[in-house]
Amino acid sequence: MKNRQVLISELPTEALTLEHYTMQDAEMPVPGEGEVLLRTILMSIDAANRAWMKGATYRAAVNAGDVMPTYSLCEVIESNSPRLTKGDVVAAESVWADYTTCNARQVQKLPDVRPLSNLMSVYGIPGKTAFHGLVNVGRPVAGETVLVSAAAGSVGVYVGQIAKALGCRVVGIAGGPEKCEWVVETLGFDACVDYRDPNMFKQLRAACPDGVDIYFDNVGGQVLETALFVMNEKGRVVCCGAISQYDTAAPTGPRNLPGLVVVKRLRMEGFIVMDFADQDAVALRALRTWVEAGQIIVLEDIVEGLENAPAALIGLLAGDNKGKRMVRVAPDPE
């Protein structure tokens, strides 16, 4: 029995393409003492996957020849640890492959939630990132204006809906008129601005007549620079990601730093979801409450087939997803 794997054949210096990946058949991995053999069910597709190719971040750099790393939901096929048994569903730092082995201490057993994809979207990293970033870093107050970039993305869709549930006015930033309309009509945002519009700043001012109290930034670059101009004094900028900068060897940063931060007394703070792991139970309780009350719509963008993972990541970087993008490698276990 072979194990399909997707390898990084060459590290990109500019835009990521299909040529940067290759697929191979490898021998089935064998779990050692204290390890488990995992069958991949769903793989998370994130802008961070591309960022890892640019060098060390909060994790080790990814190199040419490596199997592409990812976060996955998996089924335990074989266990050499008393911590887990065959049939358990777990979350793991894994790779783009049908099967992998992991230390049982480094995977997380998951509750029986159906469909399992919800554990990778609203109850997974995107939902928890949105909650922790907005609530714990942004600290919203009812009546404030919250601006969210990549509003149709895996995190942005939940940031906006959480902000609405907390009584805020919410404005999104997305790419193209159709996607902006979808953000307003489907997600319930109060307005959405097209970052591709040459008059984006004018449109942003019109959409935020009272200024912006919290800007949740997922893109960096020119969009972040423009958003800073509409911030209110003592506003908060939540720095979650910089997707506009990942696919280039010449990244650009806001030219109005630190000037506007000083003049407007802004607070800019970066975070990653693991910073608030001790508060995950609070986040999940709130998210479940809002989902059950119909205040949060669960949005998922599932691509079928391990072989389509490279195209799924390239498409995500181009902004063609709506909601959390993931790749299904195998069906949910019964």
C-alpha cells in the first residue's frame, strides 16, 4: 500500500505556482513507540502555508524537498499509545499526505462534531482566531465601528459576524463587487469596500463616516496603510496576517508608520491563536451559542482531493475562496 505525498520541489521567490510542487508515492509510514498512524481526512489551507516558505516564523522554515506541512483532521488507524485508540478523530500538525505518523502527545483528540469540517472552520483555528483577535486584542464595545480586511476569508467571515453579534457596526474589505455584495447580503455586514477600486480610500471614508474604532487586518501592505487614515483616536489595529505580502520577494509596508500611530494614539498588536489557548473553552462556548442562535453562519470552501491541494492554496492566495478553505482527502469516518 502506497502513501501519496505532495512535496515542495522548489521554493518560490515570487508567485506560487503548480510547478513548485510535485506528487510522489512513498512507503506507508510505521508508527513507533508512543506514536499513532493517522489517516488524513481534511487539510487546512491557509495563507500561513505560503508564509512558511519565506523562512522561519513562529515555526521552522519549510525547505525544498519537504512534504508540505499543514494542520489536519485525521482518524487514528493504529495506536502504540494508551492515550489514543483506533477510530479516534484528532487534530494534528501534519503534512500533505494520505497517511502520517505523530507522537500521540502532540495530537489533540476531538469531540464528535458533525460534520467534522466544522472543527476546522467555526470551531477550529479560524473561529478561535476571529474570537481571540477581536475580543481579546481588539476589545470591542457595542456601537463601535469594526473594519475587517479579507472579509470573505476564513477568519474575516467570523470576525464580522462576531462583531455584529456584539452590537458593533461592521464594514468589510474584499476583492471585487460580487464578493463585496456577498459579504453584505450573506454575512450581514453593514457595508463592504472593494480594495481593487482605484477610489478605495474615498469609498472607505463613505462607508465609515464616523471613523473606525477597530481594524482587524489580515492583509497588510497598501490596504493597511489606507485603513490607518480612517482610524479614530485611541483606535485598535489587530494584526492577524499579511496575505498581500506573502507572494512577493519585495514586500511593502505602510508608509504612514509610525506617524499615524503617534498622532492618533493607536494601539497595534499582533497575535497568533495559540497565544490564547487557555481561553479556547470560552471562545468555543460563545461561538456555539451564536451559531445555535443563527447569529453566525458557518462558511466552508471544501476542495476535493489531495492532488488539488497546490491549486487550492494558489487560489486562496488569489482570493477566490469564500469562507474557510480546506482539502478533503478522505470521507468522514462513520
